[in-house]
Amino acid sequence: PYDGGGIATTVAATRGADEDSLRALLRARVAETRSQGSTTLEIKSGYGLDVATEARMLRLASEVTSETTYLGAHVVPAEFRDRRADYLALVCGEMLAACAPHARWIDVFCEPASAHAFDGDEARTVLLAGIAAGLLPRVHGNQLGPGPGVQLAVELGAASVDHCTYLSATDVEALASAPDTVATLLPGVEFSTRSPYPDARRLIDAGVSLAIATDCNPGTCNSSSMPLMIALAVREMRMTPAEALYAATVGSAKSLRRNDIGRISVGGPADLTLLDAPSYLHLAYRPGVPIARALQV
């Protein structure tokens, strides 16, 4: 079962890669994503876990998107395994100072079920430090089991809480009462890790704002295909095709606090996806078929 420990493998590879290699990989993955219809990307750090590599990742990410997220509090790296407090101080101090100029957001993997991630008190410390530095909060929460991530996200006014796999009735009520905090569902992660899917129907019926994203990453979902995520949302999370499309567009824009993208409006930017299909229904109807292309004017 996935517990977050595999992140260390990617950390070692990222630290060992030179800047030209990272930039080339970044640009190739952006092109891959756009070829499948995505016009806007949020890119997180979190695979450096030292000051220099985290700052480098965000600096490179800012070359291709304005939606960059500082995730130094992804997991505790091996060299700090027995010094968690020291790593927390680094994340909230020197690392934050180096990364904040290149980031819009701050995120934390709040997952008490994992020995590698951060508990509620640690996560609150990280987010408050980021907010004090001018960053906007996001949360990874309730992925591996019940936990405080959702409640913390609502308490601090986070724009998004990602995963939301294990939710109590209290969690659902909190999200429903906080329309500015979006529950971002990541069905590709459950597909890849053979984990239970979030109950999107329960969230929709409660009035929770939803987004869908790929969570494209090396360990738990190495897919950049938003059409696949829409198909999984319909097949596995009991969403209608219209609900899944709305979550993937308007909902995702809301999770970034953006109202200039995610919808088509008179006088708005031509931030569009072109489908080689007679209907949006084919996003769910033809999984794995490359019918979407991003168009940006």
C-alpha cells in the first residue's frame, strides 16, 4: 500500500539532475499536457526537499506557469528522519525565504497515517509561515486515511484540499460550508494505487465545490491526461459527464482562484480546448483516444 515513502526515490533523481535536464523534462511534459487539452497547469515543488533544489524547481516552473506551489513540506527527507523539528524549521525558515519569490502558493502533505508526511499541528505551522510570507494556502489531505487535512484547509481558507478520499460527515459539512475551499479529486491516483475512489456523488449532493486534476507525478499517477481523469470520474466516482467536465474546467479554475480561465465568455481570453468529436460526452465515452488539443490565443 502507498504510504508516501516512494517520494524519496524521485527526490534523489531530482537532486542529481542538472538544470538543463530538468528544463527539458519540464517543457516536454508541458507539451504533452497541452496535447491532451490542458491549457493551464499548477506545478508544485516537493521533490528537492533542500533549499537549493526546491528553489530551482520553482524558478524553472515559473518559466512556464504563474501557478507555482511551494511544497517543501511534502515529506521529511531521509537526512532529517530523526530530526523532524529541524526540517520543519528549515521549511518555514530558510527554504521558505528562498522559494517564496518564485511561488504563488504553499502546500503541505497533511497525512498522520504516513510516517513520512506531516500531522495537523506541523501542517498548520507550515501554512501559517507561508501565509505570513505572502503565499496562498493549499493542502494535501485525507488521502491515506481520516485526518485533519480538510478541517485545516477550511480553517485557514485554503483554495483547495487535494485528494479527499477518506472523509467523515464532519469533513463533508465543513467543505459544504466553505464555498471558497475546493475539494480537488484526483482519480488517477486511485487508479494507479488501487485505492478507494472519493465519493464525488456524496460531495456534490452536499453542495461541495469540486475540481478534477491529474496529480501527474512520478509515484502515484504518472499521467497528464485530463480526458482520462474525466472518464474515471464518470466511471468510478458516479459523476455525470457534465459534472466531470464542469469540475475539470470551472472547478479547477476556482481551485486556483481564477475567473479568467475555465469557461468561455464574451470578451474573455481564447483559453480553449478543441475536441475532435461531436460532443463533450466523448471525453468520457472514448477513454484513451487523443481527441483533445489545447488552443491558446
